[in-house]
Amino acid sequence: MLTPRIEFNLTKISHNAKKLKEYYGLRGIEIIGVTKAVNGNPKIAFALVQSGIKILADSRILNIKRMREAGVQAQYLLLRTPFLSEADETVKFADISLNSEIIVIKKLSKIAIALNIKHKVILMVELGDLREGIMPAELENTVRQVLKLKGIELVGIGTNLTCFGGVKPDERNMAALSTIVTDIEEKFDLKLQFISGGNSSAYNWLSTTKEQGRVNNLRIGESIYLGKETLYNKPIPNLYLDVFTLIAEVIEAKIKPSMPYGEVGKNAFGVIQEFKDDGPMLRAILGIGLQDVEVLGLTPILDVEILGASSDHLILNAKQTHLEVGNEVAFNLNYAALLSAMTSPYITKSSN
Ligand SMILES: *Cc1c(COP(=O)(O)O)cnc(C)c1O
């Protein structure tokens, strides 16, 4: 089989999606399946839809196009605030988008009118993480303008936490979201369909709170793929943690010194590396590198140690494994490694 490759199990993805849908469903929360970490992979998207997920979300139009063109029947939500320059594609390919700029929504409106369709908008509100979102004091003003726009339907209010600032969803910011939603609904006499409280990091708040408030929607990626919540990286009960495995091949295996010898300067990435002299060791070089994957996010399943990587090589202390040329070495992946591996054209995608 080709290497490097990323293997994934569609039955396990379905299982995780169903369990999460059930878990959140019991709390009145619908989950949207986020596909950006898997590059909008159509097989995975199909598995999500077959597990009962009705809305798929991606940060990139290209990924949404990819899933649509593969015939995956779902509603599509664009996660990243649309670029002014891609308003056309946004309206054409996404049914719903998350927004925080009125100038963008006005352009979406123009295009929706021209196409004679309605584009749905969820307004993002800033609650402290400082990535996308309208400041709460500005929200009323924005809603007033959005409601006047033809071709646009305001369907919800959402927030995003734990992405830039690392701010946790807690009683205070989640209660603030509920209050904001209720205020807006009363002021404008409307009923919002989506109160979208966050991502895979909302798990801890939700599983411990007695006051869930108005939150009825979450956008979930990581928990489906890695079986974990994202705040403390803790496994969620009854989910598979081993959906994805990265496989690379040994291209050199030799006993070599553990210390580079000769005069040492900067390496290929401009860094002067520090080394420890552990005497001669079995070192294995794998045919995978920084151009393929976020190497820092890999954890070997065998008892070996990652010593470092360059563009195309990953260097292991092979310890007692007796690795030989041609052997395959398997790794678990974190979110960044998953994202990069699924996006890499050099890594074969292999589902079972
Ligand atoms: C990526 C993203 C998500 C999903 O996050 P996970 O940690 O994968 O659950 C949700 N919302 C927005 C706006 C995102 O960009």
C-alpha cells in the first residue's frame, strides 16, 4: 500500500457522530458536523449525513463545493466570515454563513437578490475569545440593519470561544449569550432558529451546568474525529479515539551516533539544535516530513521517539523496535496533524 497514508474508519466516525448527536440531543442541542479538519472529504461527509447530521459546516468554500459536487445531500454552512471578494461563491454554495461585518452581509444580500434566493445569516457575537464577532454593544444596531436587507434571512446568533484567546465557555459567557439572544428577540419581535453556543470545547460547560440557557446548537468537528473535548483534551465516554491513523514508511534504518559530529551551525530551518549524547542508537528515517504534516502533532504508537523532522524526513530513535527499511510506522494525530494530513496532496487517504 502507498505511504504515507492516513487511514480512517467510517464506521467509527458514524459511531462517534451518532453518540454525540444523541448526547447533545438529550440536552436539546442540535449538532452541525464540521468538516474542515478533514478537508471536506466526501466519504466522511456521507458518513456524517447517514448518522443523522443535517447540516455540514466548513470554513472554506472549496471544501463545501467538493462535498456538494460529490452529491452529499445536506445544508451547508460557511464557518469563516465570508470574504467580500467571495460573496458570490458564498451565496451560490453555502445555504448559511456565520457573519460579523455588515458590509459583507450587504454584499451577500445584493447577490442573493440577483439570484432570487434567500441566504441565511447567523450573526457572531464577541464574548471574549477575540476571534470573530460583533461587540455586544453593537449587536442591536447590526440586527436592525440586517433585518432590512432583502435576500437575507437572519436565522441565529452564535459565538465562538477557545479558538484564539483560549477563553473557556463558562456559566458567565454562556449566560451572556442567552441574555443577548432573548433581548434581541424581544426587541425585534422575532424567534431565532439557531443559538449556536460554540464548538467541541463546549462539552465541559454543558456536561456540568445546571443552566444551559438558550443554547440549542453546537458546531462540532474535533469530538467526532478524535473522540475528545478540546478544552482539556479529555476523551468523551463511549467514543472511539482511534478513528484516524497516519502511516509512514522506514526508508533508512541504521545504528548511528546520537550526537551530530563536525562543526555544528544552524539546521535547514535556521535553528541551532541541542543534542544529548546517548551513545550509538538505532535510528530510523521515515519518508514523511514538514511538507506533509504538522509533525509536532504526531504520537507514535510503537515505543519510539521522534527526534526531529525536515521537509521530507522524520527521524526516529527506534529504541528496541528493530525497525527495518520498508516497515510501516503508525501514529496518532492531534487536530493540527489531522488537518494538515487530510489537506496534504502527498498523503493518500484510505478509508475502511
Ligand atoms: C472550526 C470551527 C468549529 C469546530 O471546531 P471543533 O473544535 O472542530 O469542534 C466551530 N465553529 C467555528 C466558527 C469554527 O471555525
